[in-house]
Amino acid sequence: MGVSKQQAVENKKAIVAAAEKLFRERGVSAVGLSELTKAAGFTQGGFYNHFKSKDALVAAVMDKAMEDGAAMLLGCFETARAAEADPMQQHVQGYLSAEHLANIEAGCPMTAFAGDVRRLGAEARQAYARGLAWNFDEMAKLIDGDNLPEGRKKAVAVFSQMVGSLVLARAVVEADPDLAEEVLREGRQQLLRAIDG
């Protein structure tokens, strides 16, 4: 008896979800195909029913991560507006928080995959680049919606500092938690001052 189309879609989603979790935790190159299929509950043959290669899976993971990241960002902005708070200030505070520092599995994919992306296949790199550009554009609307080219320049600088601060804090949090907190705190304070200015 064959697998229904709906079940095939669910199986593919399960493989992508298991892969994303492992990739975020350990990095793409550190995760082998046998580990991926085991985590998703499939055989390697079952994997190849859905993806022609690990690169194809990585591209699917990156597409999903970018979609989820976009939904998360827009949700953050809407939550801030509903609370009558400044969306960019709320975003900076949430992004450079202890909670986001610890949330590697479901946090911003820009940070989660920053160290891996240059070594990935072309499709995955393109998905990451599209996601990054989209983030810049959405933040530009908030920073200077009347002058989008100027807003984008500022958004590039702000978001680059946000991602950099989080990447550095994650890099040292186990070795020196106080240093990680300092990186988040100072990054947050400097960015909030820049946004207010």
C-alpha cells in the first residue's frame, strides 16, 4: 500500500523539522545523513523519496527557516504595535535578550545559520541572502518609512550589529556567561540609543 500525498507531505515536513533542529544545534556539516534519517524516523531510502541529496534538504531547511523567521519578525512588530510600543525598540530588546540567546532551536535563522551559510550549496545561500535582504527592507520601513533608501542603510547597520552581538554572545556563553551578558547588554543599549537618535 502506497503513501498518500498528504502523508508524503507530512513525512517531508518531519524530515525538514528534524534536520533544522540538528543543523541549528550542531551545524550543517556536523550532521550526517544517517543521523538525519534516524532523527526523522526514516530510512535513507525513505529520505531519497523526498530529497535528491543532502544539499536539497539543506535548501528546504533554509527556505523554511527564512519563512518562519519572517513570520516571527512580523509577529514581533504586530505585538509591539498592539501594545503601543515602538516596534524597532521592542525588536532590539527581544533579539538581544537572554531568552533569545538560549533559543537556538527556534530563534532568528540569520544568527543560527550565519557560521554555516558560506559553506552551503547555492540554493541555501540564495535563500539566506533573500531572507537577509527581506529583514533589511522590513526594518527600513520602521526606521525611516518616508525615505526607504536611507532607512535601508540604517537597517543594514542596526541588524548587522544585532546579529553580530548575538553571534558573539552565543560563542562565549558557555565559557564566560558574564561576558555573553555584557555583549548583549552593551549591544542592546548602544542600538537603542542609535534608534532613539
